[in-house]
Amino acid sequence: MWCWHHWTGCALVRMANIKPGMQLRKHDRRILQAIAQSHPEKSGVFKSDLDKSLPRVLEVQAALVRLKQLCINDSFEETEEKWLSSLENTRWLEYVRLFLKHSAELTQWMYNKNISVILQEEEGRDLSCVVASVMQLMLDPHFRTTRGFQSLVQKEWVAAGHRFLDRCNHLGHSDKEECPLFLLFLDCVWQLLQQFPAAFEFTETYLTVLYDSTRISLFGTFLFNSHHQKLQQSQDLASNGSLQCEGKCLELPPVWNWSLQFTDKDLTLFNNPLYIGKSVSCVQNGTIKSFKRPKKNFSSCICSVYTVKNGRLSNQPDFFTRKNSTTQRPSRDLELNESLDQYVERCFRDWFSKPLDLHGLILPCLGSPHTRLWRQCYLRWIPEAQITNGGFISAFHQISLLADNIETLQSHLRQYHHPLLTGSPHVNKPRMYFRNEEFDEAGMPDYFSSSFPYSPIGNLCRRSILGTPLGKFLLTAARMWPSTETLANED
């Protein structure tokens, strides 16, 4: 499956393992040769076997189970050294670092060497979903916008056939198939968001809500294993007459229609006040300045398939047929005697020595101190873990007020230069949840805590989303759509 291509010509491709056999091996060769020939410079291909490089599905599931047990422990004390060591023993953060590290390594092949990358695993729709999505977030600033991130999830997870029904265990048929790969991906995105807060248009609340939506059977986006199964089940439910449907199939709403869950005021919690977007016009000395992507010249002319063998880079120069072959021998600019770790370390060192471009490549720091626990997602219902009038919300509140001030001044300037825009809903629509007109100089409200907006107002011990600004829709909307029990009975 062709996922994404860089503007220089290299591509990101996902594929399942091809079973042993002469005919199938020839088919594999034709695929690799076609990918190499599609490059304008007939560049090479790097194949990554994710089943050998990353943890297994069962290991990821076991890590989350251990993390859940740690977070719901009655004797929870985050300040104790024992709890922090227990957190490390769950191996959840270790797996997050491994996926980020492997994605960053493959990103370097595309960015620095201009080489196409193939992600290969047994079925091609589990681990590759995580790695392909994280790689595109690092490479393409479009996917760091709200609309771009939505399209990324749709094409790399929903359209690619990730088995949400089995991996989320919606029907409760088998715990062996359950695995939180989508949560692992969102955790990787959160880690990038913490290290590059100005590069993402959305906030961590958006990521948390997106994960919560995978556990709610109100939407058809994360409810099925494939689009074919979605159509088949919808038609069966409509034809059985157990549900009143308009048309030939049951149409479940998409999760992206956030107005079904939240008010316009709540949706502003998704907007990042620190985001610096290239779509925002900047007026300087009467002229409009816009962002232009810098170009990079590549001199690579490699036409081989590269893999990792015993921790070192290895190429297969005779992989393609020699007869009438237009492929070239590997270029000297790739040192095959260099280990993979040394090569990645050198690329990271070169990248970190340059000024940061928020609209270009971003690479995370992979050390243990830089990988933190996603508090809002995992600890939002733990009273002992909440900080009253503290945490990230205190800084988010002040930054939002400052961003609201800037937007108000910009709106006044636009109205001064263009009076016809006065009263336009798109111009005057506020983007920030916290606005200066709603808060005085007395400080933060009393109901603020480090788990806002999930901590219930006035009662931090209440482990329920009822009473929070993001949970009101459950009182009415949950009665409108079939539950997973209904789907299980119809299965």
C-alpha cells in the first residue's frame, strides 16, 4: 500500500509478508523494483521488518494491563520512588520510545538519503499503522494540523483496515486479539506534542477525546475491522428489522462530527494557542508574508535494497535482475560499514545542530527523561495525582488569554482596514476556550486542576465524566445508537 511520498520522490510503502515460494519471491522482486523505478533518480529502497524490530502485539497489550493496574492502585503515590520504578517496569514507556526511535530512524532514510522505505509485517495493518503514521507526522507539517491529522487517521488506520473491532475487543469475544495499538500511536503523538508544542494545531485534549471515542460504540469510525465489514454489518442490521433505519443500511455517524458530542465552546479546547501555522498570513510593511518550504538538493543515486543484519547496514546489490537492468551500484555517500546506531546518531546530531523549522522535519529526543507519562489520559480519575490550581492547565490558561488578546487586536486591525468584514462569523469567532472577557484579574478559577477538563467540578474523587464539560452528551446521545451488545447479538 502506497502511503506517502516526499516531494523529492522517495516513497513510504506498507506491505504484508510474502510467503516463501519461487513465484511469490518473483512477485516481491517486481514490487521492489517498481518502487525503486518510480523514484525520479532511480533511488534505492530500505526494507524494515517490523516483526523483528518492534515488540509483539501481545507484549504491548501486557504492558498496558500492567500500567492500568498501577494507575488504579489504591495506594497510589506518585512522589514515591517505588511507584516511579513500578511505572518503568510496566515497559509501556519503553515501548513508546521504541516506536518513536524506529520511526525516527526510518525517517532519516527518507529525509537525508532520499531513499524509499518499505514497512513490512505479517499482515501489514497493525505495527505498520503506528510507524507509518508517526513517520508522516515527523516529515509532513500538514498532518500536524487538525484536518491533516484526521485524514492521517482515516487513511492509515480506517481505510488501511486496522482491526478496531478485534483490537479494541468491542464484542468481548476474545482477549487474545485485544491490543492498544491506536492508544500507543496517540501516546507517541503526545510525546511529540510535548517536545514541539508550537508545531501542532491541536491539543492533548483532542488526543484524549479521540482515544475515548474508540471505546464508545456510537460511531462507525472505530467500530469495525474493515470498510467491507462495516457495510456488511450495516446492511444486515437494517435488513433484520431490529433497528429502524432510513435506507438499505444503518448509517452510524463518523467520530469526526464533533458537534454530536460537544458544544462550540467545548470544541475550542482542541485549539492549541501555541501553534504557529503556515496558513496564518502575516502583514509586514503592507505586504503579506507567507511560508515557503525550503528545497533541498540530493545527490544520492542508489539503486539497491537495504536491510539491517546483525545491527549493521547491508545491501543486496544483486537483488534485481541484471539483464537489461538500468540500476546502478550503491553510491559511496552511504557507508555500509557503519552500524545503524552510529548512522542514526550522526543524523540526529546533524539535525539538532541546525535551527528548528516547525514546518519541516521534527525529530524527538529519545532519552528516558524526555519520555513522560501521559497524565491527562492515564491519571485523570486519580484524586491523589491531581494538582489543584496547578499542572499544565495553569500555563495553558495564561497562554490562552494572551492568544485571545492577540486575536482580538488582529480582529480590530482587520476591521479598521476592511470595514466590510465587520460582523463576519468567521472573523469574530473565538478560537480560545479561555477568554479575557470571562476572567478577571483574580486568577484561576477554583475548579481548575491538573486533570482539567476531566476532573469533575468541586469533587476530585468522582471517577465519572458526568459533570465535566466533555461528558454532557452521554446523557442523551447514548440512547440514539445501538450498543456493542446489539452488534454482538446480530453477529
